[in-house]
Amino acid sequence: MNRRSFIKVSYALGAAGALARSRPGSSLPEVVDSSKRPLPNFVFLISDDQSCPDAGCYGNKFLHTPNIDRLAREGMRFDCTFAPAPSCSPSRSAILTGESPRETGTSRFHSPMPVGQMTILEYLKIRGYYTGAFKKVHQGLEFWNRWDFQGHHLPIETFFDRRPKDRPFYLHIGYHDPHRPYLPGERYPAHNTRSEVVDPGFLPDTSGIRRDLAHYYEAIERLDLRVGKFLELLDERGLAENTLLIFTSDQGMSFPGAKGTLYDPGLRVPLIARWPGKIRPGRSSSELISLVDLAPTWIEAAGIRIPKTMNGTSFLGLLTEGKYQPREEIYAERNYHTHLDFIRCVRTGRYKLIHNFLPEESYRPLSDIARSPSWRSIEHLHHDGKLTPALTRKYFGKPRPEVEFYDLEKDPWELGNLAGNSAYSETIRKLQAKLSRWMIRTHDFLPPPIEPIPLDILTE
């Protein structure tokens, strides 16, 4: 059996094991705050395929996002937030469960939430929460039945009309924007090319890519309008004051080198939290946050003990300026989306280690990216020999390096692999040990990069 066949078999066995572990009864909710104070409402607004810093409040001068910016002014902006997977349904399952996608059998794109898998809905209902969802949830048909209210195509006002007024609520709104396709002349003004847009450093600078970015920005601005209408509704209903509202995205932008990869443009997403009277307005944080941390944060805010099955970390104390233990690193995984590609990474504030388990394959864009003007521009440049050496290695290098290591302070676009640089060998070894321990702890079906070394050696 060759390496690729072995890994495929391991994947199947690992997925089956994850499903077996997701049966009911593994963790029972425990209420730890039984005070008479009103429980907070939770509103979760999630965009689709939006990278950080693609909003005005993050410094993107090409975007007009007054409503998202308003949330940042009235709440707290997080600058180092990362998706646990660069793929839609796995990332969203991790948000809802507080566990890595592999542990719940949802690491494959379009995998439904397993029957019996505990999510925040089951925990919050113990405290009497009324739960509702609109638009994209992406966890399969069975999961829709877990919500008290399924919005589908109803106006959002309907949720507030029907909810019991004596119960707290959790409301989930999954926007489609800024997901592809971008269709000039149908969904966007055909004349608007925004020629002043500047390509980020992981993309070549071409007019085709600038136009593609312009349409992506237009989709974000349309998203912002919808966020604004919802904020008006929340104000009209007098519900803003006791509501923890969180805005984020499931993964990064749908461009080459972003969505579907473990590079920062595919994992780093916006995150803004607003909670009047609890979160001091206008704050920002550079602490590392993973979206897998959302579930334990909601659960702690509802007065429930965080289950041991969750590998996310509550950041409630960071929101309220209370006790908080900062993360030292975040982890992410890539499994199946359009094609099979097993990748794991660990990222600290400065460094990132990526381990490619199928290095014999070159970079392959996801299907929606493969059809984009941006990828066609890259292919044409490569065909004509005009793509820079760094971008040629990134998009067409074969085999890919099994180990990638980046100093993000010096190389934020992750173009210069330092895995072979002896000056970083000790740091690389420590990160490999951290990644290995995480893979073992989260029941990964893939072999860890190295045999983990004792914990005391990892102290930096």
C-alpha cells in the first residue's frame, strides 16, 4: 500500500471513529450560575468567505462598511482571529460544538452534524433559551429540526414576533455574502471596477484580479447594508442592551492562496463583539482567538460549566475585562473540500508551522476559485513565464514541501519557507511538538509530525 492509499484508508477509519465518539451521553450540562439576574441574549452574525482585514474598521480604505464599523466602535474588535478550518461546513460545525471538525465527524465539506452530537443549542436550552436560525447554517437537514425557529425565507422580524418574551434567545443569521459567484451586471454594477484597488501580496497585480477584488468588496458592502438593517431592528425592539452580539466569518476570502488553504488569508477572519454595559466600547485586542472558542464563551456567559469535551477556550473574561488565560497558539486543519488535501498547522503570534501530508500534489484551488478571473490571471502569467518565483513556488511548485515554516513578522504573506533554515530549527521543533500533541489530543487519524517531547521542554 502506497503513502496516498494508506492516508485515505486512515481518513476513512478516523472519520468512523469520530462518529462513534459523537454519541449522546458523553457530557451533561451543569449550571454553575443560578442567580436571578437576567440571562443575556445571543446574536450571531456570520458572513461567508470574508478575510480579515476586509472591513473599514480593520483599516481597509477601499471598503465602505459603516455598520460593521459601528459594531467595532460600540464593542470590541479582535485582530487575530482564526477559523479552525478553511472550509465552510467544518468551520461552522466547530463554532457550534467547540470541538475540532475531526472530533465530531464533520471534517469533510458538506458533512452533516451527527445525530446525538452535542452543540450549543442543547446546552443553551437547559437554561431556557429559545433558538432560531436564518439563512445559511450548513449542518444538514436533521440539524434544522434542533432549532425552535427555522427562518428559511421568512422576514427576520418573524423571529422576534414569535419568540417567548419571558425567555432569553440565541439567534443565528448566516449571510451568503461575500461568497462567490460575483456576477457583474446581475448582482453588481457592471461599470464598477475600482481600479484603485491594490492586490494583496499573495496575489499578482493584474487588472483582472483588481476587478475580481472590486466585486468581492461590493459583496461585503451589501453585507454591511444587511447588518445595518438588522441593527435597526434590534434597536426598534429594544433588545440591544442585554444582547451579546458577535460578528465574524466562517473562513477567508474565495481567492487563490486563501480559502481552502491554511495560509492566513484563508484562516484569519474578522471578529467583533458588542455587549452594552459589559464590553467597554472602542476596545481592540491582538490576542489569538479561534472560532472554536465561541461555543465555550456563549456557554460560560449563560452560566453553564464548559464541558470537558470542548477544546475551545472561553474568552468571556477578555470581553468583560475579567479573568482570562490567553492562548499561546491556534490550530487548524484541512481535509476534504473539492479534493482531498490533508494539512495541519499551528500558529503563534509570530510564527506558523504547516504540515502537508500529501506533498506530492501541487496547490489546487477549490472549484469556485478555479473558475475565478483571479485564478485565470495566475495561470496566464505562469504560462507566459511572468509569474514571480515566489508565487510560482506557491501555486505551481510540485512537490510541495512537507513542512512549511514562516516568520510572520518578516513575511506576512507566507512566501518564503524557512523550514530548512537552521536559525529556526529549535522553534520549528517546538511547534512540531505542539502540533503533534494537539493532533493526539484531538484524536487525529493522521500520524503526528514528530514524537512529542516533554512539556517542560516546550517552555519558551
